[in-house]
Amino acid sequence: MYRLFSLCLLLLASLTAHAADTGWLQSPDHPPVQVRLVQNGPLNDTSGQYAALLQVKLADDWKTYWRSPGEGGIAPRLEWQDSQNIAGLDWRWPLPDRFHLLGIETQGYQHDVNFPLLITPANAGQPAMLNATLTLPSCTTICVLTEYSLSLPLDPGLALNETTNHAFQQALSRVPRPASRIQATDGRWDASQERVSVILENPAGWNEPVVFIDDTDTSVFSQPDLSVDGDRLDARFLVSSWDPGLNLDGESLTVTVADTNLAEELSVTLARGALPNSSTQPGLWLALGYALLGGLVLNIMPCVLPVLGLKLNSLLLGHRSRAEVRRPLLLSAAGILLSFWGLAAFMLALTWSGAQLGWGIQFQQPGFIGFMLAVTALFSLNLFGLFEIHLPSRLSTWLATGPGGGGSHLMQGMFATLLATPCSAPFLGTAVAAALASSPLILIAIFTGLGLGMALPWLLLAAFPGFVRFMPTPGPWMVKVKWLFGLMLLATSLWLLSLLSSTLGSTLSLLLGTLLVVLPLWSLLRRHGAQALVFGLAGLSLAGAVLGGVALLTQERWVSPAKPELAWQPLDIPRIEREVAAGNRVFVDITADWCITCQANKIGVIQRDPVYSALQQPNVVLMRGDWTRPDPVITDYLRAHGRAGIPFNQVFGPGLPDGRELEVLLTTERVLSALDAAQ
């Protein structure tokens, strides 16, 4: 009798447990994930609802998503329409975490997560039956969508289980509550920047706040930039949308805020308008500093140096007063500033039109390259004396003394700026990226900084024109200097021609290149005899030797000539994640034919040992994004990493799953260090 009584108790406990939960369910096709649905106690007399707990176990690095999954993934969902005596189901969502992979941001949960459910019966006090299908996405480097059939009888008189109730209350404590402490004082939608700003106030102040905005049918909101000023928090979100006519004016958004001992939700209605001035913008001054340095460095680039040299050369053509020296330099500096302001206006117009852009993007257009080739070639041939351009006297007088007096000097400054744009020198890409991601006023301020940096040598000479007097007096040597500048412009013309080779074809490009070399030599021979021809040939040889020497001196020791091209594969962003999961390393190179710094990185580091050999190891995958022509995939990739210009290099691997960005100017040590860390 004792054994029989014990057996009855066990059977009763088994039946009670079966009635209280579904047991752990696991798909044979996807064993890393398990789910269980548990009823938590009897029907609540106050709310008239059943409490249940949906438990999810995720093994290893598997994740599932929040109700707003972010830029990738879908939210879990529960279809319960076939249930009996159930009028509604309220799914409560604990506060999620943010995950970043390959520039894509998602929001969800890792390891174990419990979702509280509040189920409303159609007839209170009567038993109910929940028949539901749970569709649960789970992801690591791959994503799986699994369906689970959940059947759970709901007993209004079920005894409360302390273990289940503790888990339910703990899960409920992680669910943000309706706002009682937090207040939204402003919500703005700036269509020109595709950004949303939400101003939140917490009387207790802020420690380490996190803010989420629920996705809409057409919009996804990035991880925000947060700035705190006392009890005021300014959260700014970049909005991604597939709707070209997106308008969030008047839209009511659900905002979730969490901080120490705080998790609340509130609704914020947006008003269209410029974003309010942020109280703390430490990045602005740093970006302006980068802008000044980037503009200054542009003066030593091969694209710009001939123009600056020509200007100084013109000042030596005679003895001039301080005013005569100062005025053309100031006008040239003004031309530089006007050009950068014009570029700022151009980029603002493109931004407002929804176009994608970056520094040097005009060099993706064959028409612009052809125009610049014609200009530099004509200037070069003019300096070699092949022809001389004489403007009509009235036009010359107008340029010098008319209402736009000094127009020629302004044009020289503008010409220098046009040549500078493909030279994405150090500091420049950071400044432009900050400008494109900021308000119009900040963009104009940063481009002003770029212009002032580039104009700084001209302004210094204008402030202290006496320095010009320490330069050698005019003489026959100036003719040879003019030829040297012509040679430098000729090199620029040949480089521009190389950018057009894919458009013009190899035969026509070779013919034009031959003419560009032969015509100056023929002009020197015709005008100045064999001695000048020898000088020209020597200049060409010297230019080649200098270029070769620079490439050699970039190494720690003398090395052999550059090796054959590496086995590059096209940029494939989804494949990066797969290669890393397979234990491989990935070296990403975003480059373009018109990017001088990119070519310097290639010749000086990538194509030289020991980097060259390291990149040929079996577990290294080489991916190259060619931005010579517009490519929205590459543009999006750069923007996802806060870049608006190139070169851009990144290394991925098991040791660096999120990637490591390399400096603009590559060094052997940094590349090898990143490859070792990725291993």
C-alpha cells in the first residue's frame, strides 16, 4: 500500500507538471536552441490575466532579436489564433543588447533570455488552451529560422510555484516600464541630415545611459551619439530607410531609455527642423584641427606643388614692393577659400538630394578627368614654350584692374584646389567624414578649415613678403625652373591620362602619352637647341629616378623591384564573416586609380616584402574594393566605418572578428601587427 500511494503521488506530480509547462522543446535540425513555455501560477484576480514565461536557451554565441532587430534580422513572433478561450496576448520584451558585425548593427539577446507573457482569457475563470507557433530567429555567423509548436493548458486554479514565479518576476524586472522619471523635452527630424534628435531629462542625472528607438515600417535607427549636460541627455540617431521620400515629421516614436537602476519607455512625437545645437561637441575642434593639417599637407602633394612654385616664380620676375607681392598672394589664398566653399556648397546640395559622395568623388567621372587632363597638358606645353596664350588687352586689363580685379590670381588659387582633391592626404579623410556626418554649419566650418590650411603658406608669405627677397635674384636659371615646373605638370597630365586609359583604350592612351612626352622635347629642341633637349631628357630621367628612389626609401632596406600583382578578389562583405568563421584572415583594401596615397601604399608597403609575403599566406584572403568609378556598395561600406575618403584598409580574423582599421598611410609594422592580431 505504501508503494502504491507513492506511485500515485508521482503520477499526480507528473500530470501537474505537464499541465504547467510544455517542457523543453528542441528542433533536431537546430539543436543549439531550446524553448519552453511555463504558466506562472493561477489567474490574476486583479488583472484577469494569466502570467506565463517563454524561456529561450541559446548555446555558445547564438543570438536572437528584440522586437526591433535593427539593421539585420527579424523579430521573434508568436501566432496564437488557434487557441481556445484566449482574447489577447501581451508579449513583454526585456531590455536588449547591441551587437555589431561588419558594420551592421543589431539588437537582441545572447545566451538565455526569458520573455514574460500576459494572456487575457475571453471568459475569466474558465480554463483556456494556448495553441501557438513560435517563429524564432537565431544567428551567429549564419542565421536560422525555426518554428516551435507550443500547447499549454491554462488552469485558473494552478498553485504558485516559487521557482517559476521567481524567474517570472526577475524577467519582468528587466522589462522597461512606462516613463515616470524620464521626460522628453524635444524631438526633431532633420531630413537634410537624415538624423533624429531626442532630448531627455532625468532629475537624478545620468551615469551610463543607453537609448533605443523602435524601428518603423520604413526606418531603422542607429546606435545614437549621446551628449550629457547635467540632467539633460541629447541622443542623435542616424536614420536608415529604403523610402526615398521618407518624412518623419509628426511621427510618434517609442523611445526606450536605460541607466543605473532605470529602464523606462515613452513616446516622442517628432517635429521637422534643424537639430538643436549640442552642448558638448568635443569632436568638432578635433575635426577642425584635422582639417587645418589636411589642408596644409595638400601643399606638398605633387598635384599642388607646381602651382605654388609658379606663383613664387611669378613674384621673382621683377623687383616689387611689399604691396605688389602681398596682393597676388592674398588673392590666390582667397581663390583657394572660394573653391573650398564651393565644394562645401556642392556637397551640401548632393547631401540634400540624397546622393552618396566622398572626397575626390569627382575623379570618378571620366568627363572631369578629361577636363583636368586638358588643363594640365595645356599648362605644361605652355611652360615648355610650345605655344603662348595672349589674352586680349581688354580682358587682361579687366582681370588685373576691373571689378573682379586680380581674377587671374583668384583662378590660380582655384586651380590649385581642383588639383588637390584627389590627394587624400593624412588628416583629410577624417575631417571630410566628420563634415559629411554633421550639420550644414559644421560642414562649412570644416571646409573653411581645409581651405585655410591649404592657403596658409600663401597667407604667411603675404604677411611677411620680405621673405621673398631672400630668394635668388631673377636670371637665366628661371627658364630652367619654368621647365622643371612644366615637367611636374607633365607628370600630373600623364597620371590623369592613366586614369582615363580604361575609357579611352590602351592604343589611344599610348598615342596621347607619347605626344605629351615628344611635344615638349621637340619644343625645347626647336627653341633652345640640343642643350635644352639634353636638359629635358635629363629631367625626365631624374623624375623617374626620384620616383624610384622614393619607393625604395620607404623600406627599411634596399629591396628588389615591386613584385607581381597579388591575387585580389572583389569586395564581398557577407563573405568576410564566413571566412573569419572558417579561421581565415581577410585583408580589405579600398582603393582607386585616382587616389595618389593609395598608389603610394601599394608601391611602398603592400607590394613589398615582408608584407607582400605575409599577404600570400594560405589563410589570408585578399579583397579589394575599386572605387575608381562610383560603387554604392563601397560607398556604404566606407560610410558604415565613418569614412568619406580613401585609402581605407581593414584586417579581419578570428582574433579581430570586428576588424581593425589601419592608418591612412600604411607602414610595414602596422600591417604585420594587424595580421598577427587577426590570427
